[in-house]
Amino acid sequence: MNFKRQNREAVEVNLTALIDIVFLLLIFFMVSTTFSKENHLSIDLPEASADAHANTVQAIEIVISANGEYSINEQALLNQQITTLKRGIQKTLGERTTAPVIITADANTPHQAVVRAMDAAGQLGLVNLSITTRQAGASD
């Protein structure tokens, strides 16, 4: 007996509808999700009881006047150029490779003068920079 083979169609799963449903779910969750942005930080600062001047490492103090004139460790510089400032810092450093740098600027000092001092120290590899301030309400 000769039986004819039946042509079997390949079984296929139509994924188009499944993809449509996944995209609809994705859009639903994107639209229904609320995003909250925190715009403040709540931090508790550590306390220190040590004297700030107890450090034995000699710091380099750069003082900037109201008109942008520099002095390094009470030695006035000739001009306001960054190369002069770098030479003055290198001379003060001497054989040392690192030292803390304290920048003290008048309240009316141009911002560019402070940035120039920070840039000169950074170009020489000095990364421990601090800017002096006074307490609010403190008299001169």
C-alpha cells in the first residue's frame, strides 16, 4: 500500500504580536513611572580638635591683594604673570616635591588672580590647596 505523505507545514510562531505587546508594556512603564530628583544633601561633618597650625610641614602661602598683586611667604613678586608665580613657588619649594599651598586673597581680588595662583600650583604638581577665609561676623 502506497500512502501519500501529507505535506506538513512548518510550525511558526508569529512574533509580531509579542513584540508589539512588549513595546506597549515598555511605553506604559516609562509613562507611568515618576522620577524624583533629590536636590539637597544631608551630611554630618566630622569634628576635629587638633590645632590647624600643629602641622610641621612648611606651607607655601600665596597672598593676593585686591588689585591682583602676589606675594609668596611675604616675598612680593615683580609682576602678575603665571611664569613669575611658578618661579616664586619653585624657589620657595626648594628641594621638596610637595607642600600644602594656602591661598589668601582679598575679598575684592579678581577671580582670575585666584585661578592663576591655583593653576600655577597645579602645574607644579601641588595638589594640597586651601583657601583661607574668616568667620562671618569676625572683626578685623
